Amino acid sequence: MTIVDASKLSPAERILWSYGIDNPADIDLQVIAFGLGATVHHKPLDGCEARLVGIGEKAIITVNSRSIPTRQRFSVAHELGHWQLDKGRGGFLCAKDDISPQNDAAKDGEALANNFASQLILPDYLFVPIAAGKQISIDAAEKIASVFKASLTATSIKMVRKATIPAWIVCHRQRGLAWFFKSTSVPDDLYLNKDLHHDTEAFGLLWGAEDARTRYKLEEASRWFNSRDASRYQVRSQSMKIQDGMVISLLSLSK
């Protein structure tokens, strides 16, 4: 049994803990939703990824069945976030951009629902022990994602945020940097390049026609950062092409 200080749990984690969940395999969102008074339906949706309609103490959550399973799972958790955090405010229609990493750093209701969803699917009290000691790489994140039935992107973001070493997840589109997150131990004097350096393998992925990933490798930090002191560092990196032609890269600092 996992030893947990319940007083330090987030609202989403407290729900999981109330069910006695100490294994990622036991995070059943349909059951959790039912316990919170919400019924989940999966059907084709146009113009949104998910919607929530609540009346009194009951709600109906509908998610887009055309989306991949991990996206549908996060959408359910996102709408449960609205149901718990915004109950009484009526219904919600959530577009793809609402349920996305780009919106996660904002301080609005969609960002709060995203944070709730992350903690419901990837709760810290289970995630941190499993991720401890793992390399910051696409390969490692993919294995953890399969354990939690989570998306690679959501898992990678959580891995970086909980890293005890300087680490980043960076997403590029062809017109430049789309979004990024970093660990708390990142040096203040390192600033990410807006565009991918042509000497990185990630650059080839971005402009290539096929989905693929690079190998986990050590390279010069100056390929990723435009800071004066970047030459003092090296980074371990791995990149992967994801949906919409974008490329995510996981970086960790090495002197």
C-alpha cells in the first residue's frame, strides 16, 4: 500500500484516494464519474472535443468518439474538472485548444480543468514514485504513459514538471516554438531558441513527411539555447513528431 499524506493531495487526488486507488490500473474514469453524479457518453462531435451539461447534482459528459482513446480519456477527466470546480455555472463546450498543453499555463477555467485532469489521470502520489530515476526521454515517457493509459504529451509534461534535474519539454511547429514547460531547477540564464537549429535531428523530423522519433543522444546545448553561456552545457535530447505535424522534444541538462 502506498504511504500518502492525504493533507497534501490535490482535489483530484483526494477523489482517487477516497476510492483507495494505489495502482494506476485502477483509475476507472467511468466509475469515478458515476460516483460524482456524472454519466459519460462517447459519440461523434462536431466543433468540440467534449461537452458537459449539468442540472442540480447530476451531469452528462459527452466526448468525441472520433478522437484517439487517450484524448477521450483526458477529455472525460477535463469535464470532470469543470463539474467539480465550476458546478452551478451551467454547461461547457470544450474545443481542442481548450484541452491542450498550450492552455495549461493560463489561469482561466479551462486551465484549471486541465490541471485537474492531469492529477486525475497522472496523480502525483502514483506518478512520482514510478518516474523516479527514469531518464528524461520520449522512450521513458512512452512506457510510463502506457501504465497510466495517458497521452505521451501529458505524460512528458508531468515528467518534466516533476523532474529533479534541469529539464524541458519543447513543442515546435514549422513556424517556430509553439509551447514549452520546464522543471523548477532550470538555470535562469538559458533561453530556448524560437526555431529548431538545422543541426538537430528534430529539425529533420519537423520538415520530414513521416512520423518518427530521434534517438536519445547527447549534443551541444547551443543547438537548443541562444544564451551566452549555452556553450558551457550539453543536453540529452530525444524528439518525436506528433499530431498536426508538430515535434515535441524532451531535454535534460548535462555539464
